[in-house]
Amino acid sequence: MTEPLAEELARLAGLHGVATSYSPSPDVTVAASVGAVVAALAALGVDASTPSAVRAALADRERELRERLLPPTVVHWDDGSGRTPAGLAGLPAGTRLRVETEQGEVREGETWEGELSAALPAGVHLLTATAPDGRVGRAHLVAAPERLPTPEGRSYGLLVQLYSLLSTRSWGMGDLGDLAELAGWAGRVAGAGFVQVNPLHAAVPGSPTDPSPYRPSSRRFPDPVHLRVADIPEFAHVEDGDRVRGLVERADRLRATVLDKGALIDRDAVWELKREALRLVLEVPLGPGRQAAYADFLAEEGDVLTDHATWCALAEVHGSDWERWPEGLRNPRSAATARARAELAERVDFHARLAWLTDTQLTAAQQAARAAGMSVGIVHDLAVGVHPGGADAWAQQDHFAAGMSVGAPPDAFNARGQDWGLPPWRPDRLAASGHAPYRRLLRALFRYAGALRIDHVMGLFRLWWVPQGQPPTEGTYVRYDAEAMLALLALEASRAGAVVIGEDLGTVEPGVRETLQRHGVLGTSVLWFERDWEGDGRPLPPDRWRADCLATATTHDLPPTAARLTGEHVELRDSLGLLARPPAEERAEAAADTAEWLALLTRLGLLRSGAGSGSDEEVEIQGLHRFLLRTPARMIGVWLPDGVGDRRPQNLPGTWDQYPNWRLPIADAEGRPVTLEDLTAAPRVRALLEVLREGLSDPSPSGPDGG
């Protein structure tokens, strides 16, 4: 490509938010390939395939921006400063502004200051600008608080993958009844402030179903596989007692295969059983109050729920990849789809009802958590994207970038980069709709969340787009309207009184963490990664940790703490052929890493052995959590499997069939599954949680025992 053309392509790309280079580290800049840039532009509806196309597209974009009065979204931060929003800068003198608030009020004026902006209510309003020359511009005006809600004081909580938390009442995998029970116990007995779970989004059905909670069919609606069927009021009124007893007996056997026989969690078997039971449940008429509540849910969710339920019904007939359906059904607005929806009306209502039932049990779990004294309650997890063949991708296909997948560029941990197989939202289509799908998603999740964890929160700013069929190295970053995304997040979180935690691990663009912190989004800090990377590389002392974060010893993607301390995580990866270096080198590095942390704990007096303190391993795990208490972190998370010495990670990145990702029940050090009832009674669990409870109740910086 000639230099002038390269400059024109770079200008065109920049005007559409497509990066032509990126910096994996402060002193390194890597150019994106021309093919990646051209492909990203094409996915945004911009033809850059030839020199003449580049010049034409550049001229069109520059003319559009030159003539445009307003950007698609204008953000007004309610920070008391009275500042004019950046989106209104540069308007021609004499331009009249009109604001129609979502509350129905109309305001007009020539300047932003004064009556136009005074006490502007929070919400998403319609802004119209009329210039003296007759040009008219319209934008969505987001009025939002400057900062999101923050936790009330410091708190600790439990981190758990819900499916792994089986009780003696659940049907083969942990369910929402188990979540409510855990929250009730943890709040009342253990003094915990929250329970964080994996994404509970609706999965793509299949044979087998993809067990990963981070590749869902829909992020907008939860998965009914999590329902506690016995807690549905109509279940008690099913007339066919013999079938109910048969279902309960099958559930008992399914649970026993996992808890007593060492079988993996079989999500498909669980769903087959629950689906059969739910068919019986839905034959029972709703009482007047319940019917009214369901009608309200249908009215509130509207076409979004209808689309989701329609996809579920069509998937039962045509399979779970909508791109392979008959052509007429690939469009949710087609006449063929309308006819199919009418023909499948009973199944559409079945899936809509399941969405309501799941929503009610999620709400009940949050209510149970708050009733137990939890300051936050249930922390839900928002996955970064959805499956390309699923319900959201079908219903919102105009908002997704065709032929693109979200991933990550090459870095120090993965030289080949990553392709997550998730289609990205188009930033231009999001902006044109006032970010409607994003707003609806947040509003739905905050309905039953005390806090929301956003996976890969950097995606609010930019995402790495990988053209389909190309390796991740052939991708490039595409930028989103981060100010609008953050303002909407602040708006919906504030309305719900909910905290937001951003997963910001790994390489983060400069300024992103600072922006998130300024708006009150907490970060994520994992002990093993917190080192003085700009200094001597040693473990970061507790007083140098950031305060605005959730601090943990491990996560679902990392080894449990017991495995990290013993080095068993290296042996597991070695057995699966996943080590990048000779095993001896990996073992030595892991041992040195652990030794450095334990030495720091010793110097700080945090390894406290003695009568009743348990094994050396228990002492070390308790010591690591005492260290987390020494940091100023607002929230401290305890990986629940660490309480019983579980060695097995729930997910081992880089594996598919080689390891049973997302299918393991919580187990003890010998690999024996542990029920919810046994977990809450286990002395080892109680001793660990007592460390957290005592540490947070003592106001001294060194904790109850000094040091």
C-alpha cells in the first residue's frame, strides 16, 4: 500500500473508531494488518476494499461529521459543576436546544446553563438542536450521577460456581434454592456481605450443551436449568402424584451419581429432568395474584421476551444455530417467523413462563441475602458476549458485527492471541439506538443483583475484533463510546442501588482503570498477580494495594489455593501437555513464587499455628486471607472450594475435552464431593470464615492479634 493511501485508510479507520495499531506494553507498538482494518470497517458498513473506495468513504465520513450538529449520545454527568456536556461544544451561536425528558417534561433554551440543565432528572432523554441555518440534530441525552454506588464499609463474601454447589435437595447440580440457602447461612452465621456466582445466562441447548457460562445464548434472560422446581408454588398442586414421585426418584439418582459415584455434573440430564417436571407444573393454572404478576412481567419485557421465547421454541424444532434454519426464519421480523410463532404459541408461552419463574427465584435469592443481613447480597456476573448461534445474536442481529469475533491480541501470556468466538456489538448501531440492548440488559440484571461483576470490563472502551477464519493475530481494536456506556451503567446501577465490579485483569489500556475508579467501578485484584511490577517484582505489600477493588486469592480460571501452595497445579498442566517449558523449570518457578508470598506472610505475622488451627495448609490459606484483610480493599472474596481444600480448578484455560471444565462439584482435598450441608458444617470452612469475620470486625489495621 502506498504511503498516501495508508494515511487515508488510517484517517478513515480513526474516524470510525478502528485502530491501526496497538501497544501490548508501554514501550511497544504493533501495527494492525491492513486486512484486519479493512475487515473491521466492512463489518461497520464501510467499504475500504480499494483505493477509490477508501477515498469515497473518507470524504463521506468527513462531510457527515462536518455537517453533524450532535453526536448520537450526549452525556450529562450530575456532578454539581454545571459544566456543558462535551457533546454540545462547538454548536453554532444561536442554536436552540430542546430536551424531552423520559419523565415527559419539555425544556427549551439557547444555552445549556440555567433552566435547561437545572435539576435535570436522571434518565435517557431526547435532545434536539436546531441551528440558525435550519440544520436539525437529534441525540440521546444521558443524565447520570458522576459515581456509581459504593459498598457500605468493608465486607467479605463467598465466590462460588453455582452449578458446583449441590445440596441434598438439588437435582444433580446447584440451583437457585441452594443459592438462597447459602446466602442465608453466610449472612446470618458467617457475617458475609455477599455471594458472587458465575453468569446464570441462558445457555445454547445442544447435545451436549456447551457448559461454559461465558458463552451463552442470551445474556438478557437467565437459564431455567437453575430453577428449584420444588420451590415453584404450582409444583405442590400437580395432580399426577405418580409422575412427581418418579421425577423425584430420578433426581435422587442423578444427584447420587455426582455426590456418591464421582460422576461429572451432567447439565443436559438435569435439564431433561427439569423440563419434564416443568411441563407438569405449567399445566397447573396460576392463581389470580400469580397470573397478574406474570402478566406484568410479559408487559414489562415486551417484544424482547417474545423474541427470546420464539428463538427457544424454534430451536426445539430446527436446532440451536439460527444461521442453519430455513431462510425465512433467520429474520426475527419476517412473515415466516410470525407464522411459526403463532404455530408454536404453546411452546413460546412455555419458555416465556420459564423466564418469569427463573426471574422470581433470582429475586427471592437476593431478598434472602438481604434479609440475612448481607450489605450487598448476590453478585451476578455479566459475560463479555454471546454465542453467535444463540437467541441474542438472532434477535439483535442488526446490532452485531457480521463476520467478526471478540478476542484478545497476543501478549506475554499468550503469543498466539485469543479468539473467544463471540460476535461483538457494532458501536455505531448501539449509538443509533441509544444503546437500547445494553440498557435493557443492565436493567434486567440489576433487578435481582446486589452487585454486578462485568467480565472484561475493558470492553466498555474497546474490543479486539478478529475476522472469522483468521487467527487472532490478524485482529484489531474497535472503540466504543465508553462515556455513554459508563453513564448508562451509572444510571441503572444507581437506580438499583447496586455496586459494580469490573474484571480488569491483564493488559489494560492506559487511563482505563483511572476512569473506572473515578466513576466508582471497583476493580479486581488477585493476590498472586499483585507484585511490584515497576520495581523489584516482589509481592506487593498490603498497604500498596488499591482500595477500590474486590480482592481475592484466586478465581474460577485459576488453581484453587491449596493446589497453588502444593504445586499440584503444575502437575495437572504437565499431565495434560499444557506446559510451555520443561516441567522442572515450571515447578521451580511456582515453588519460588509461593515461597516469596509465604515469606511475606511470615514477616507480617500472618501465619498463626496453634491449637485448633488445622494443618499447615489450612494455616497458610488462612494467612493469605489475613493478608487480604490487611489491604484496603473494599470487598474481599473467599473462593468457597478453598474452605475444604479443593484442588481442582473449575476451568482450565486452553483445554476443551482434555479437562472437565465447568462440570465439577465442590470437593475436598481427596476429591470427594461436598454438599452444601456439609460445607456449612465443616470446621475447616468455619475456621477460615471466622478469620474474615474477626478481621473485619476489628478496627485495628493489624487485625485481632496484632502483627
